[in-house]
Amino acid sequence: MTSVRPLAFVLCLLALTPARAQEEGRFSLVPFVLPAYQPETSFLLGGAASLVYQPPGGSGRRDSQVLLAAAASIRGQFTLLLQPDVYFLDDRLNLTATASAARFPDVFFGTGAYTRAEDEEDYTPVYFEVELSPKWRVAPRLYVGPTFRHQRARITNMAPEGAVRSVTGSAGGTTLQFGLTALYDSRDNTLNPTTGFLGRLNLRRASGDWGSDYTFDLLRLDARRYVPLPWGQRHVLALQGLVELRRGEPPFYDTGRLGGMELSRGHLEGRFRERQHLGAQVEYRAPLFWRFGGVAFASAATVARGLDDLEARAIKPAGGVGLRFAPLDDVPVNVRLDVAYGTQMSFYLNVGEAF
């Protein structure tokens, strides 16, 4: 979904929260103003304020935070975001929510894994979105609960005879989704993990029976594993697999989008899009000197209309290298600069790891 792209940047602004309280819980208000760069947006400038609760050191409880953020690019793109991620009742209840608005001039190449660069077409979507997901802890590190998502979209600045006008979703509209979400998290650190596993499963359905303009089902599974390597401290092999499956008629802006600043770096996000999206990546992370580190990464992903349409020759590989710098020695968060090649040479400047 297009509106997620700038949100990934402002969410990274949380990276420089203060060191954890060791003896007693405390609240902190943390403001940020940070630049970023990615091919889809060019240069971004973002500001954020995060209210953070840090539980007592040694309690084993998780941090809670409420984020208010905004970002704008030199291409006229902007996003506003309010996002709480709060734990209650000694971490037995986790509440996550998102309220966002975005105007994001974008490009459309068509759908499928074989679109052509010369078919690039400009358009401008405007999004308003609310998502709510309360989850209860049903086992150690495992949270499960219902999820609700409401999105309104308006598509503007379309070419009079362009391809955007012919696809599902060109008129914009309302999407209402209800479903189930599950989260399993055994990572040692949420900002820059060196060991553990993270799994997110989302099952959602949009239906005209409850007021949605589109009817479709979504299954999204994001699995990540972090393996410490034996030949040195903070040498880590990070792996990610993503499966996005849709059934029905989703709008084109809510289909799987290959590329971006996280998975499939080196491909412009949305360069290839369709209902089904499968991808995987691996990244080797190593310290260099002082507060600098380096990474090397590779990915492979594809899109297809249906599972029967998946083809090995449609897989899009990409890879690259990156430099990391930790601004604070007591906070495990890096400023990252990545250089990647997939369908084009791409540069990414941001805060926080890609995954």
C-alpha cells in the first residue's frame, strides 16, 4: 500500500530513544527532526515526538510508546501519523493502532512481473487510514487478537487516457477490513536485534456486506530470524521471508508491491505489483571500527495474479552493500546508507535497519 512508504521513515525516528531506566519505570518525551533519502521520494524531512514508557530494569516487561510524526519530501509528498504501541496488565495486553493521512504523488507501470519501464505513468493518491489491533498474550512471547482497518482513498492527477483509469481502484473509495492478527517475538532487542525470531501473521477480509467498496481477502506472513555468528561479537546473519496472498478484487493501490527501502532494495517500490507477492532476503551485519559497521545483502522476490501464475523466470533478484553508524554508544540504533541494484541503482539513507 502506497501510504506505508513514508511511514516506514517516520517510524524509524523512534530509534534514538533514551537509554532504558535501570531501577524504576519512567516516562520520556522524545522529539526528532531527521532527513532521509530513497528513490521513491528523493529527500525527506521528518519530525516526530514520541512519548515512551520504560519499565523498571530487570522486570522483563516491554517498552510502550505513542508516536506522533510527520514527513514531507521535495516531490510534494507528505504523511501524518499517530501510532500507539502500548502494553497493559503486566504485558498481558498489547494495543497497537495507526491513524494516518498521506498525499503521495506516485508512478504506475501496470500490474504483473513483466511491466515495462517505458510505460511509467504519474498519478497522485490521497489516503486516510485507521487501523486498530488489540492482542492478548496467549503463550510466552505470543499475542493474538482481532484487527480492524478502515481506509479512504482518492486518486487524482491521472492521465486522461492512461492505464490507471482502467484498473480496479482508479475511482478510489472505502476499504473496511476485519480479521485476526498474531505476533510472536523472541528478539533480544526490538531496534537492532542480534538473536531471536519475529513472526507476524495478518488475516483480514474486506466485504461489501459491511460497507467496503471492495471485496477481497488478505493473508500476510512476515517472518524474521537473527543468528549470531561464532567468529565475532555482533556478527549477525539476518533472514526475512514475506508472503502476501490476496483473493478477490483489491484496489490496485492495495496489492503487493515489490521493491522499496526494506525488502527488495534496488527496485523502485511498486515497479512490479500484483495480488500475490513473495519475497526473501538475507543480510550479513558486521562491526568495522569505532561506531561503524558494514552490511552485505541479497534478495529475491516476485509478484503474480494467482499462485498458479508464479514463474521462476519472474523472480527479481537484487543486492547491495551498506554502511552503518551508531550516533550513541549506549543505544543500539544505526544511521544506514545502502547502495543496491535490482532494476536500477538505488541509494537509501535512513535510521534503523531495513528489517
